[in-house]
Amino acid sequence: FGIKVSRLIITAATKHLAKIAATEATGFATSVIGCPAEAGIDQYIPPTESPDGRPGYAIMICHMSKKALGGQIMDRIGQCVLTAPTAAAFNALESDEAFPTGKQLKFFGDGFETEKDVNGKKMHVIPIMSGEFLVEDEMGWKDGVAGGNFFIMADSQMASIVAAEAAVDAIHAVAGVITPFSGGMVASGSKTGSKYSFMSASTNEKECVTLKDQVDTELPENVFGNMEIVIDGVDEESVRAAMKAGIEAACQVPGVIEIGAGNYGGSLGPYQIHLQDLF
């Protein structure tokens, strides 16, 4: 399904400090079903490729609403990156539209803020207790794709987890995508709708290993572990590349029996990525 996407680079004096800031900025953001956004770390950016010559991490923040996405970017940079030691925030998305994040955040400087150019980027410099915080003037956004997914069915729970970890590692090599759930893995994959009228989503019983004898299961008889991988990306091409890389990596793990996916009758949105078409 379609989603609004922003991609940023968070840098710091060390890789460790950059990872801390990026992790904080993408917290509580597994699914828009119950979180204020979907967010995650895209990939590590070495000093030779970062905007300011320091180690950094590319992160992505996603939301269905443009207005809400702008608010999430402001909140997450203002509360999680501005407050992180030596951190700086840069736009990392070429786009036609952008949020005035730095323009607004600069007022934290209370009149002491200044501007500087960093490799062609207009940066606002905010004096802080430990030194200075730099934030780019604007943060770009565009229409992206969310909800790319596949299931890893294995002969044990641990085999499915190991395969899912391998898949996530492979996906991280693809730029412009995130796996927003915990460790990139979804243990409790959901379906749309529920027997309860007040629930918009509920457990996907046909994919539950403990319910094979109670429902019209979609699992092979010898499957006892099932993990889902969900992918958000800046475009459909990136999501397709990430799905292919993840599936190929998962299939190298002993115990993996089958790869599937959740389509939900096409009810979630216009994008249909059929697994067979990836290979």
C-alpha cells in the first residue's frame, strides 16, 4: 500500500553514538496500526559517504498522512536527535516536496542560532550545552510503498528465526528500505479485520503454527515455525529488490520449508508484488 516516506541521515562523532541516535529516533514505530509512525534504520553510512565526513545511519520515517509525517519528523529529531551527543540530522531524499524541519527547530537556539553550509547543504546551527547541533533546513518526503512482506516457514521456531535474521541482514544491503518491526521480524503477523467489531486487525490464524488442527490452515504439515518480514521502501523497485534479497538469504538456512506471503485479497492497497515474479 502507499505511504508517505522521508529518509534522513543521522551522523555523530562515532559510529556508536550515531547508532544510538538513529535507534532512538526510530523507536515505537513498528506499524501504523498502533504506532505514531513506521520507522527504522535503513543502513550504515560510512564517513566517506556521509554529508559531514562522520559515521552515520540512514533512517526512514513513514506515515499515511503528510501532515502527520511532518510532525513525526519534527518530534523525532527534536526529542531524540537534538538531545543525542554530537548528533546532526541531514536530509537524504531527493524529492519535489519537503518539510521545513530545520527552519522550525532552529528556534530552540533562542536567538543564538546561526547558519552554515556543509557540502552544499544549508544547515541551522543550534548552540547546545555540549557544543553545537546541526540540522538541515528542509527534510524531503515522497510517496513510497509499505507492507511488502513474505513468510518464512520452517521445521522449527528457531529455524524460522535464524532464517528471518539472515533475511533482514540481506535486506539491509538494499538502500531505501526498512524492516520496521523488532529486529526486522514479525512474530505476530496479523490479518485485516476480526471477529470482534472493535478490532481492525487480529491474529492471522491460518498462519499460526499452534492452530493447524483447529482452522483451515495455510501451513504445510511439517511446519512448526513461521516468521513474517515486512518491508517499507522509497519506491516499489526498492521493495522488490529487498524482498528478493531477503528470500534468497532465508532459503540458505537449513530447516526452511516454504516461503509464502500475505495478500489479504488485495484489500490493503494497489501494489501487488507476487513472489514468483521476483525470480
